[in-house]
Amino acid sequence: MTEPNSLQSVLEQLAEAEKSRAEPELTSRQRRARTVARLAAVQALYQMELAGEGVETVISEFANHRFDADIEGQPLAEADEAWFADVVRGVVERQRDVDAAIKARLASNWRLERIDSTLRALLRAGAWELRERREIPKEIVIDEYVELAKAFFDDAEARFVNAALDGVARDVRGQAG
């Protein structure tokens, strides 16, 4: 894992990457809010795993204290709070299925529990979206989570996220989906 970037640099990196892909039915502001929601969902899943907090507690904390707040002296960009809550709740509610989808794409000698907890949160959120939000093109879901991986890790981990989520997409959506 590389040295963590500042929140502002992560958001700038994601905004730059967003220029090359887009969910066509969303405005630029809505796409940015969804990207921020995905980042927050990964952070929330990570926090839940490490602190053992419940899903509703974490969602409330983000809604009441993190969204629309300053982090590292910078205002956090607007988040699609409904999308955030859907991803976090969805991963928790379907974690057994989500984990099985990810495990099917790991090398035979790897267990999901051995993967870094931030990387595990990224994979879980991405796999849930691929399984449950079929209206979002798989390329967009994969690209978003790969870009998030790049914000936290080196290229090797980003390539791993890309390969794992691409495999999950093929498994749950087939070649076309």
C-alpha cells in the first residue's frame, strides 16, 4: 500500500479520471456525487470491518458528520447519499453472495480474508454494484473502483481490482452485460 493521498488529491484524481468515462444519463454534478458516494462507501465498509460498527450507525455518522463537512481543511464534494446508503446496506445484506462472487475470482491459494481490508472493501462495493445495479454499465463500475484503488494503492493493486471485478462482471452479467 502506498502512502495515503490527501482527500483533496483523491477527489482531483477521480475527477480527472471521470472525464474519460461517464454514466450518460447523469449530469457532471450527479456523476461526481456518485463517485464521492462510492469513495465514502468504501471508507464506511472499511470502518465497519475495523471498528465492528453496525450499518445504520455508520450510515448515520456519514450523513450527520461527514457529508457536507470539511475534511483535512477541504470541503468534501457533494455526495449522492442515497447511492452511498444503498451500496453500504447492499454489501452488508448480500455479503455472503458478494464474497462468494469475489472468491470465485481469486487465485486458488488466496482467501478473501488475506486481502488488505481497504482492498476488500473496494472489491465488495464493486462486486455488489455489478451484481445488483445492472443498469450501470459494467465498464463504468469497474473503472470507478479501479480509480479508487489507484488513489489508495500502487498499480499492481489497481490491476488486481480490475481483473477481479472484470471476472465478477463476466460471472454475474455474462459476456455482454
